Amino acid sequence: MAKTIQAIRGMNDCAPTESPLWQWVEDKVRNVLQSYGYSEVRMPIVESTPLFARAIGEVTDVVSKEMYTFWDNDEQLTLRPEGTAGCVRAAIEHGWIYNNEQRLWYMGPMFRHERPQKGRYRQFHQAGVEVFGIANPEIDAELILLTARLWKELGIDQHVSLQLNSIGSLEARKNYRSALVEFLQQHIDLLSDEEKERLEKNPLRILDSKNQALQEVLNGAPKLLDYLDEESRTHFAQLCTLLDEMGIAYEVNPKLVRGLDYYNKTVFEWVTSALGAQGTVCGGGRYDGLVEQLGGHATTGVGFAMGLERLVLLVQEVNQHIDLPRAVDIYVVHTGEGTTLPAFQLAEKLRTNLPHLRTMTHCSGGNFKKQFKRADKVGAKFALVIGESEAQNQQVVVKDLLGGEQQVLAQADVVDFLKTAF
Ligand code: ATP
Ligand code: MG
């Protein structure tokens, strides 16, 4: 036999047995987003590399070491590592946000060259939201309400919690950065080589270091919230008040800064302790400077992205009450002279009249025993059986595969029977 070829490490297949749960999760996401009036956008999976370098920032983990980049003739292209940059690019390019508010969402694969482990893959899927042209903290609150509603729908709301922070304006962050660097210089011996490098390039990232000893020391570090500009402070206070009034619980986490450069003011993450190290299921924040940075007219932005693999894992872990649709409801069995055509006609009639049911017609021949085995294997609830005498008399045997009883019906009555049976 020829040598088989395997999938790329960290890039997963979705098996036929797994896709019903994925579809269930994706439907919930879609329905919640649409219930808030958001519109779907679809962007290419490949963009020009400088877009990500400019939007996300050269010194971030994503741009400095996680991107899949290749040359296409003399142009450098990258498989998108996230959706915000492409969405902003498209919004500017097509004038979606010129003098206009937009509430947009997207869903699809993203690519990052990371070390694969549970909840961390090289091809993974995000559902994301980007809202343009609304500066008011009311929209920040709406995004959080929307995600909270989704967690309820997914049955995971008892297992996620909200971390919230404001990282203020660029100016405020500059001031804070100096204070933080000065503080960290006094504890330089606790920093790893990588963190020493970050101290120069991106010191705020050190705040979410996994190093326990350093974390203890960081509890005494200057707090970004104390360095906020007046406008960001008011914005954050208004957001917190609205969340309080709407009954959304959160924890203000002064060390939450998020990995990407483009954020300002609000940042948030929904985290869980049920998935081990990969505990962040959703992260987002405000990026008021990004549109201008990418060449558009100054337009505020705020958004988030959630990792669908982590959500699916969490649903599997904590929600045992999902009623997933069966892949096949009705299996049409037929054998003998002149039975194929009536079987096909009957199945088509069911699909026309009962489009919510899933009807499969047996196509690989064989005796009834073999065909019933298939019907059981695909998990059908009813088998519709057409033998030679049923074909001649325009009848069909309806067999309840779960209960075992069977009855003979006129083919003309099958639709009505199945209407009441499901
Ligand atoms: P992490 O800290 O886990 O690396 P991140 O800050 O890099 O996450 P974001 O860029 O904010 O993640 O992406 C939003 C969400 O996408 C994350 O909260 C997570 O749920 C998901 N995500 C990010 N990277 C991966 C990955 N490699 N595999 C699976 N899901 C991912
Ligand atoms: Mg990451």
C-alpha cells in the first residue's frame, strides 16, 4: 500500500461525529449575534503581510513568531492570525465605516504557528465582532452583554468569568510604561531572558507572566488604572456602572493588558478554569486608533474574538444536556423488482413536505437484513420499507426502529403520519 499522508500538526479535521456539536455551537453564536442586529462579513483568509505587521504590532508574539508567511511572486502574504486587521482593512477599502456606524461579525479559521496542545492549535476558529464609529461605553457594555447571553445559550455561564480593565490612552500607557520599567528594574533578577527582552520592547506583557515568584512581586507594581487619563477613567467608570446595573459580574484585573498593540481604554477577557492552561475563551477591547493607523479616517472601534475550539471543549466538559439533532431521521429501505423508483419518489416527497426531517435512501443494494443494519447504524428513528408487494400496492411498511412496532400505510398517508411522529 502507498504511504499515507498525515494532516499538519496542530491542524485538525472535524469528524462526522463531531460536526453536529460544532454546528450547534456555531448556530448559537450566529443566532445571538443576529438577535442584536449585527451583520456578517466575510474576508479573505490571506492578506498582505504588512497589514498584520502594522495593525497588530511588530513586537507582539503573533507578528514576531506566530505568522504563516510566504512569498507570492514579489509580494509577501500571510494566513490571517486574527480577524480584526482584515476587517478594518475591508471596512476602509469599501467605505463601510465612512460616516457610518457598523456592527459586524465574522466566523472562520485563523492560523498561528504555536506549540499545539489542548485548546491551542495552528489552525483554529474564531467568531469575532467589530463595532465601528461608536465611542460611547454603552457599546462596550453591549458587547459584554451579548457574550454573557451566548454563554447562557451554550450552557457554560456558570463556568466562565469576566475580567475587565482599562489600559487608557497611548499617552497614559507611555507614562505607565516608564513607571513599570523602573519598578521591574529593581527585580531584574526574577526576569527570564525573554522577559528581559520584553522589558525593552513590550514591558506591559510582563504583567501576565506565568512566573509565580514574579507574579507575587507584580502585585506590588504600579497599577495602570492609577495612570489613566481623565477621559479613559470616566469611560471605564461608566462602563462599570452600566454592567453593575445590568447585573453582569466582573473582576477588575489591573494586570490584564491583552497581547496585541492596538488596544486602548477597555480590555476584557472571559476566562474559565475548566480547560487547564488555555483558559481564555474570549478576549477583546477598544481600538480607537487602529482605523486611522491603517490609513482610514479616524473612527473608533471596539470588538472581541472567541476561540471556537475552546468553546466546544468547554461545552463538552460542562454541558451534558444538549439535544443534538440526529444525522438521519428516516431511512428508506427497498429491495426487489420495481422498488427503486417508488423508494426514490417517496424520499423526495418527504424532503419536499417535511424539510426539517433528514431522510436517507439506501443506495447500496443487498437484502432487508443488511439494509436494516445500515438504518440502525446511522441512528434513524423510522425505516420506511418498500418491497415488491408494497411497490405494486402503493403502500409502505413503517417500522419504528426504537420501539420495534411496524404498520402498513398507503404511501399517500406517510407524510401525515410522520408529521405527528416527530
Ligand atoms: P492566548 O493567551 O491563549 O494565546 P491570545 O491572547 O493569543 O490567547 P487572542 O488573539 O485574543 O488570543 O484571540 C482570541 C481568542 O482566540 C482567544 O481567547 C482564544 O480563545 C482563541 N485562540 C487564540 N489563539 C488560539 C490558538 N492557537 N488555538 C485555539 N484558540 C486560540
Ligand atoms: Mg496567543
